[in-house]
Amino acid sequence: MTDLCKRDWLFLLLRHKPLDRIRLMKSLFLIWHRSGRKLKGFYEFTPYRYGPCSFELYRELEHLEQQHFVSQPPHGVVRWASYYLTPAGENEASRVASKADARTVQFVGSIAREVSSLGFHALLRKVYTEAPDFASRTVLSWEPKQ
């Protein structure tokens, strides 16, 4: 995988699809997990109420909003509102994509499309099935398939 900084992964994801916080979190987790959990300088995840969580993502999204790289349209529940790249964000996403290898860009795009196509519970089931060690603190009832 290409050496990318944390925020670069967000630009690559949002370049493909606008995503809400939950889907961004689970997309980043799946990138890390499916890469053998060995990406240098990546987000760190801990099991939490809805599976893998990286609290640093929230701060990163705030920074990207403050720097006018992303925006969220008004929504009744802020955490459900998708993040969209602004024109400045689109320029930055293009720059990141040009420095990343094509395989990485394609891999991230496939995860963005997969995650965006799933409802909330289906997404969590997918993550819990792939990484049951991150379902240990979930507030949802979930049993691994035998």
C-alpha cells in the first residue's frame, strides 16, 4: 500500500462517495483490517458500542470542515449527515489520488461503494463477521455464525 497520511485516506474515500461518520469509520476500519492490520500511521481502532471506533476520526473531520475541505448539509441527526468534498477538497482528493498507487485507489473505492450500499445493521453485521474481536463491546445483539 502507498504511504498515505491519515487524512489522505479520507480524501480517497470521499472522492468516491459522500459518506456519513459511521460509514467513514467502518470504511477506514475495513481498509485497515483487509490490509492485514499493518498500515503504518493509520487510525487506531478500539471495540466500542457499534464496533470498531477511532475517536481521532471525529477530530480529523472537524479539522477538514474548518479548513473547508468537506461540508455536511443540514440534517436532523448530525452523525447521519454525509460528508461531501468541497471544491478545495476535490482538488486535494485529486492530488492524493495522483500520488497513491492505482491499486490503493481502486481498493479504497471498492470499500466506499460496498459500505455505502449497506444499511446500518447490515454494515455492522459485515464488520462483526469479518472482525468478531471488534464486536466485544457492541450494544446490539449479535452472535457469530457457527
